[in-house]
Amino acid sequence: MEGIDHKKSFGEALSSLRIRIIDRYIMRKFLGTFFFCLVLILVIAVVFDFAEKIDNFMEREAPWQAVVFDYYLNFIPYFGTLFSPLFVFIAVIFFTSRMAVNTEIIAILNSGMSFRRMMWPYMLSAFVIAMLIFYLTNFVIPHSNLIRMDFEDKYYRPQGRRLHVENIHRQVSKNIYVYLEQYNPTYFRGNKFTVEKFDDEGRLVSKLSAPTAMWDTATSKWQLINYIQRDIAGKDELITRGDRIDTTLTLTPEDFSKDPAYVNTMTFRELEDYIDLLKLQGSDELKVFQIERHKRYSTPFAVFILTLIGVSLSSKKIRGGIGMSIGIGLALSFSYILFQQFASQFSIKGNLSPILAMWIPNMLYMVIAAILYKLAPK
């Protein structure tokens, strides 16, 4: 009998999650309002962005076809996914507040549907949006960002994104380390180049240094000018000097000149592979790319948290109507984005772990969501 009762209760639970008319109504409201808000905000963003950059476009003689297809058609998905949790929150607050004002929420709860069951279509809609954000961010937008940023470098930032790189430390293979005080990607030229090799016990075996290093595009090798080679064997040391020498280091100019802004042009697999490379090289830019990796997971998850907060806040009639609910919602959503930015900067400049930097805002707002859910009308 207990087994039969257990199967019956499990079947009832599955039956309760079946999509009903009211579920389709809420999902249609949710997704419709979300995409309407998204389109509205994107139109405003494009207008302001165009007004700001039109002088640069005309001065650099940017073709209008490139402006439309290379820049704005790739700007729109990037900007849309960047602030998509905010748009989700606004959408939930807006249409749920209207339902509360029109006593639709009261009618749903009085019909016998629990508040928890009413959250089901909200979470289904949030799941659709979260998966869409994850897919676009990891597999579609990186390619569109590359086109957009190339357009910006050509017609908006003709001097490039980074004139030079300073104080570069890289581990190119086991026990071999490279240091470059300054590198100019325009001329493929670096200053104060040093290659140090250690044994397995950490003792210095050899050191190759030169005041100037240049990348030879013909041979795809680094040329060291006025180099000094020190070979150490116990207490003996052999010093060799010369005018020019080629190296066979597994380093290319791209390893030195990759701007952290290009993290947005990497697909999921490219980002993972590049993080593994930066770990091997001991790069100072590692945290920037680790933050981006964890952000690509935490942002879709934030959609569920902000949906729960939005429904809990706006499902009850409050004095002030929809405007008050939207005001509170905007304050919470903007504080979430601000907190996320602060946390990422604390990670880059301090000792905060990248995974904590990206997930602490979610954990904090999950607590806020749980409190608001308990206070919501049942």
C-alpha cells in the first residue's frame, strides 16, 4: 500500500506540473513583456550610441553598410545579453504588478493554486531566457563581438586598443620563464627581454637577456639584439655575448598583445583553452579571463533569482501601485549589477577569488529572494 501511495503521490506531483491554460497565459505575458522591454531599451541604446559616435564615423569615412551590418547588428545582441537580467526583472515586475492590480493574482490563488505552483510558469520562462543567454554568450556573440571590435578599431579607435604592454611574465614550458619589460604590438618590438631556465630543484641553469627583442615575421622567431647568455654549472659560469640570436620559444606576439577586452570574442572552448595557457604562463591577466568564465555561468543563474524576487515583490497590491513596484525593482536590479562590478574589481585588484567574485552577488540576492518569497502573499 505504501508503494502504491508513493507512486500515486509522485504521479500527482507530475500532473500538477503539467502546462495549463494559466501557465501558458503567464509564460506568454513573461516572454512577451521581456522581449518588448528588450527591443525598447535596445532602440534607445542604439540611438544614443549613434548620436555619440556619428562624428567619428563621418571623420573616419566609415561605410554606412559597415556601420549597420558590421557594428550595430553585432552591437545589439552584445548589449542585449549584457543587461538581460535587468530586462528580465523589469518585465516580471511590470506584468506581475499589473496582474496584482487587476486582482488576477488573487483569483489564481483563490482557485486553489498555491503560490509555489504559480511560480512554475515563471521558472519555465526564466529557464528559456537563461538557456538563450548561455548559448548566445558562449557560442554566438563571441564571433559577432570580433567583427564589432574590429570595426571599432578601424573607424572609432584607429590607434588601437592597447599601445604597449608592460611587465610581462610568462612560463613558456617546464622551468623556463620569460620576462619582458615592455612590448609594442605595432612594431613587434620589446625591451629588456629575459629568458631564465631552472632545474627541477629551482636552481638557475641559464639566463639569456637582451635590451631589445624583435619578432621576425619571415622566420616566426624572436631575434635578440646585443644578447648576453649565461650558462651556470655548479660554481662555474660561462658568459657568451653576441650581436644577434634567434630563439625557438613557443611564444608569439599574440601572447603578449592580446587585450583583455578580447575575452568577449572567445567561445566557451576557446576561453577554457586560453585560461589553461595563462595558468601555464603565470600571466597577470589570468583573473580577467577566469572572471569572464564564471560570469558566463552566474549571469544565466541570476535570471532565476531576479525572477523570484520580482514575483515576490510585485504579486501583492501595494500603496503606490505599479510605479512603486517598478521603482523598488529597479533599485534592486541596479544594485545587483553594481555589486557584481565591485566584486569583479576586488578580484582583479585584490585577493578575492574569481569564482567568489561572480557568485557572491548571486548568493546574497538568493537570501533576499528567499526572504521576500516567505513574505509574499500565499
